[in-house]
Amino acid sequence: MELVSSKHGAKRFADARPAPSAEWMCVFDPNVRYGEPRKRSWNDEEEIDPLDLFGLDNDPPRPPKEANGQRTIPGFNPLNWKHGDASFPERTGLRGWHSQLANPLPERLNHIARWFGDVMHEPVAVWWAAGWKQLNPNMLGFVVMRLHRREGDIPQEAVTFWRLYLESCDHGGNSDREYGWREFRSMVGKEGWSGAALRFFERVSQPRVEFSRDNYERSYPVEESWDDLPLRRLVDAKVRLLDRHNEKLDIPDEQLAGVIAVVRRSLWPHHPFSTRSARCGGTCRPFTPLGNEVNPFTDERHSISCGFVICLFASSSLTLRQLHSK
């Protein structure tokens, strides 16, 4: 761990060939080190404590859970900024800089991110990333470069995961899904059915894939290669739809055709989710508006229900049948 605690040591680590295994992320990340003891597989009787496997010599014992069931994670975290890392205050301002240029990683963390780009194809790397809703965009830049180069013949399972994960990160997290509907309603109330309001609605109504680590309740993956390893053994994936908070919205009859077109445009590009991602596991019904979270993957028979519009605007007097007849 001392090696990656300095920028020179981190550079030596990242430059090593062959690249050190992605399993080192389990050592670097105290959230993995202090994970709950679990079985390696369903067939094992004995639980494995990740603190025994990945713990540092100076890691304190696992603290007890607090009253809310949560646990404070102690221990050194080399994946965070530490004293001695560079900062770039001259790039902090209210104009001009691209976000990644305005907030570059310190050299030490940049070397760790560069190493991760070299091992992003390994099952452990995919499993680790799935545990975080967002990763630093500078770190993801190395993943993107690796995907573009396709060096080392990246397994298709890793490509599938990273393409969907990058799409999810591009959508900017959970705020649109949680609060987008109410912001849209507020825009309509103040501005009417303006072009800006409809464009905003089109953006926030797009389905998003959210990942988490697998449902097998293991502390870490035991597989070192993708041979006979389906992606669903490592990650769990759900499609999140716009949360309407059980609210409906009156829509003028003359606006209904345009709104249906917006909904169709927002949903149709995401129609092939299941064929691109079936390896992520499970089966599901096609996209449904009845909840804000569904399992994203089904067979190749797809449908996108106009019920999404019906549920949104059920109080509109103009029916879909009347609209279709026009």
C-alpha cells in the first residue's frame, strides 16, 4: 500500500508489466476490505472475511454497526485525495474550463486510474465498478480509451458492461429520475407547453440502467477469467424510469400528439437494451410505466407501451384511438 501512497510509487505500480491484477482494487478500497463476511459461493459452509483477505497491517478492527444499521468505514483509502497530493486552484472558476480539465486528478491518483484502464476487462474490475453509481470522469476516460483501442482483445462481457455503465454516467446520476417529473410540472405551470419544457421532458423520461454488485451476496468475485462466467454472476442491473410520484398531469388535446412523439423518441433508442445486455441477467417484461424501476432485460420480443403516455395523461379528453384516426 505504501507504493501507491506517493506519485512515484503509483507510477511504478501503473507501469508494471504485466499489469497488477484488478484484485488490488479490493485492497485499495476500504469499503471492500470492511465488507460483511460472506461465503465465497452458495456451496461453501464457511464465511470468508474480506478483512482477512485484503486488510492492511494497520487496519483497525471492524467497528460495530450504528443504531441505523450502518457502519463507519475506517482504514486508509488510497483512492481518495491525501495530504501531499497536488491540487489545481488556478483552474477553479466560473467560466471556461471543461469539467475534467477544471478538476484534474492529482498525479498519484491519475496513475492509479491509468492502471485501472489497463485491467478494466477483468471480472474483479467490473464487479468493483458496479458498486458505485458514478466513477470519476477522468478515471472513466482511461476506460473509454481502452475501449476505443480494444487492446488485449477485451472480452465481450466487459465491453457490454462498460458501454452501459458509461451511458448511465453520461445521464448524470439519479437527480433527473428522482426530481425530473416535478421540475417538468413546474416548468409547464410557469411557461406552458413550451419547446424547452418538452425538450426537458424528453431528456428526463429516457430510461437509465443502474448497476449494483451481484445478488449472490459474495464479498468479492472468485473468478479470474470470463470462461463460463456470465455477467449476471457479477452485477445486477435495473432500468429506472422517470418517477412520477403517482401524479398525473392535464394536457391540452392539441398538445397530445407532440407529447406522444416526445415519449416515443425518448424510449425508442433504448428499445434494444435487452439484446445488448442479456448477459447482465434475469428476465423482465418490456418497458413499463407502472413503476420507476424494472429489470431491464427480456427476450428479443420488444414492445414499448403507449401506456406510458396513458398513465401520464389519463385525464386528457382526446383518446389515443381518436388521435390514431386523424
